[in-house]
Amino acid sequence: MVNIYAGNLAFNMTEADLRNMFEAHGKVDRASLVKDSMSGDSKGFGFVEMPNDKEAKAAIAALNDMDTQGRKMTVNEAKPKADRSEGRDRY
DNA sequence: GTTGAGCGTT
């Protein structure tokens, strides 16, 4: 299982589109596009989980830094999610 | 616009 981060995405992209991109290179366990909770606007990045290690690497290699909507998107292995379960107004 | 919650009043 590989957790993948995809940033600098097109803001018109949806979770289905994201999943599609990665499924072109292997099996996709889950695809999520991060968006604002209230407005629903895309935040321009998302995550994809792929069960097959080599397929995930292939997808990253193929999609990372590729030209899309006039920009270069960023794709790499995701870092662990920060723990925000204690609330949002710390600090 | 670049590393994930959720959207209600404990």
C-alpha cells in the first residue's frame, strides 16, 4: 500500500478524475480530493492510495511534474497526516 | 491555491 500526494492540481478536477489518472497506471484503492468543507471548492491537492507498490511508483513517476492546465503538477509519496483531532484553534 | 475532518455551540 502506497499513499500518494498529488498537488498543484487543476481546480476543476474532481475525485473521479484524480482516480482515473492513477488507475491508468494501476489499481487505486482510494482517491480523495481535498476541498473546503463549506464552499466545496477544491484546495488544489489530493491523495491516492494504491495497493500495488510498483504500480504506485510507476504512477508517481508518470504523473509527477507533468504538464497540466499550463502548470506542472506535483505527485509524490504522501507524508503522514497531521493529528488535528484535538481541535482547530490551537495556537 | 501544494500534505486530508467537520460545519455546529461543548
